[in-house]
Amino acid sequence: DAPLISSMSETKAILQKHGFTFKKSLGQNFLTNPQLLMQMVSAADLTTKEQVLEIGPGIGALTQLLAHSADKVVALEIDQRLLPILADTLAAYHNVKVMNQDVLKTDLAELVRANFDHVEPIKVVANLPYYITTPILFKLLAAPVPFAKIVVMMQKEVAQRLVAEPGHKDYGSLSVAIQTKMTAKIEFKVPKTAFVPQPKVDSAIVSLTPLDTPLIPESQQASFNQFVLVAFKQRRKQMINNFLNYFGKSDQLRADLSRYFEGIGIKPTVRAEALSLVQLKQLYQILLKNNY
Ligand code: SAM
């Protein structure tokens, strides 16, 4: 059996062999806990027919385990210095393809078309670079690729926002944008001590599974997300003021908005954080119908 890249001793040996120095600006915190990575892979529920997109393989700690569990792994790594290292650590795995690419500049539909079988499911499994967690999540959600499951490690605070329910302090535009399309679940928490170098924050592994029917049709998703950003703009304020600031203040508008709110049983003094996904959708539709 090949040694596990993610064991502390193996990671240290690899880093030393290649004289690798971490770049903080690229969110390089490598997991050195095989047990945790195995739990992460099992949360992805892979079959050996399924295909995986990994973002940020680092030195290949997670990639190696994915290669054992999936049919194929395509891993996008921005740091060119890691490519010769990955070629070395993953030499034995012929079902892995590493590409020197920035995930945020990658056309995911094209990547999938060119590299994956079109019938078998595709999943995303990744220990994300934390400085771009939210842009990556939005990119994955907006991609015209039906990812069967997304299992990603991120800072705990962001994970809590993804799963937050109405009324909770972490409930906001990110919770809503995610939950209109996916079921979000925190699989388990990961202490900062599991990484080298140690990040400042604790982490969590989140699984995202697509809803059978998204709450908002695809064609309206972008404008709904924009509506939600406005609704939650100043969380501590009444939502109506966020809309008045956005559309331009007038007594007429205030009266109209109040009427729309009341029409769907929402008090005009409410804060966005109190509203359920369904209430937000209703309000969005009324504004749309009235040409806002
Ligand atoms: N997968 C490894 C692990 O679990 O130990 C490393 C994870 S580390 C948190 C994040 C990785 O993402 C780093 O290897 C970093 O170089 C890479 N990365 C950072 N920004 C990226 C981007 N825009 N596109 C692709 N990879 C990126």
C-alpha cells in the first residue's frame, strides 16, 4: 500500500524533498490528518463509476484518497510550483488529471465536457482556499453542470451561514442563495490543529445536495440573488428601508411596498433575517410583477 500523503510524517517529507514554502495568499493550509480526509471522502458517497472535480489539490493529500474511490479525478491547482510535486506524489494514480488553472477563471461546463463521461455523476470534493470560498461556491452553483453532490471544507463561520435558518444570527444572503438550490448540511467540524500551517480559524466540512426542484427557476436565479442582497443589505434595519435606499426614497414607494408586504402577511417593519425562503420568494415575485 502506498503511504498516505496526508500523514504528518509523509507531508513533512514531501515538503522537505521539494523545498516547498507555503503561500499564505493562496490559502495554503494542508490537511495532515488521514482520518479526517477519509471521513470527508465518505461524506461524498462515491461509487467507482463517479467522477470528481477537486479544487486546490495542494500536495495531493485528498486527491490520493479520491483516486481510490472514484473513476476519475480532475484537480485544478493555481500554484504552478505544486505541479511537479503532484506529478511525483500522484505518479501511481493514472485516473488523476491535474491542471494548472485558477478555478475562478475556468469555464466549468467546458472543463466537464472535455474531461468527464456525460452519463455518470460528477461530484465536487475539495478543501477550499478560504480567501475565495464564497466566489467558488457561487461559481459552482451557477455553472450549467448538474453536480450530484458538493462536499467542501471551509472556515466554520461560513459553514454556519450556509446552513443557518430564519431568525438565526448567521442567516443572510448566502444562506438564502444556497438553500434555494441545495440542501446544506455540516457533516463535521475540523479543528485548526489538523492543518499545516495552522489557519487562524476552525473549519467544517459541508455537503450540498441539489434539491429536486430549485425554489427559484434558473432563469430568475441571478435577479433573485440580487433582490436578496438588497433585502439583507443592512441586516439590523427594517427591510423596507433597504429597498427604499435601493429604489429611491419616496412616500409613494413606501406605501406601495408596505401594501405588498401586507398582501403576503408580512409586517412592513420586518427585518429580512426573519423571513423564510418561501416568504422571500413571494416578495420577490410581487416586486417583479410590479416591474421593480
Ligand atoms: N487539498 C489540499 C489539502 O487538503 O491539504 C490543499 C488545500 S489548501 C486549503 C487550498 C489549495 O487551493 C492550495 O493548494 C492552493 O494553492 C489552491 N488554490 C488557491 N487558489 C486557487 C484557485 N484560484 N484555483 C485553484 N486552486 C487554488
